[in-house]
Amino acid sequence: MIGLNNLDMEFDIYNVGNRVMNTYVYHTSAGYIMIDTGYEHRFREVEKKLNKLGIVFSQIKYVFLPHAHDDHAGFLQELLSLIAL
């Protein structure tokens, strides 16, 4: 849990990426938010890490990409085919 500036808020933030590419997922009352998807070939690796945390792709309600390079948006199409945003 990470507290922010003495605010009375805490977030569960998980990095389901690796040492090369960070893919963050955190929980909100509306569902999970994913920041970056990572490279296209990493889809199954991220899925396994999410499953270990008890998270499935259908629980992701928002995806944020800082820009559209392949290291940030690589498996976005595959992800969007599995979830309803």
C-alpha cells in the first residue's frame, strides 16, 4: 500500500511488468486501471502475473498509455478484445 502526501487514501499498486518495461495495475472502486500494456509478446506473461494476484483481464476497466510506441501499447488490441471498456 502506498500512502500519498498524508492524505487519507491508500492504493494497491502492482507492477506486472518486468525489469525492462513497467506495466502498472491498480484498483479503484470502478475496477482496475492499467498503465501501459508493454510489448505485444508479453501478453501471456502479464496475464500470469495478474492471475497470481487474483486479477483477470475482464476486471480492467481503464487503460492509459503515455504514448503509442510498441513498448507501451504492444498488446492493447489483444487486451481490448477481451475486456469491455
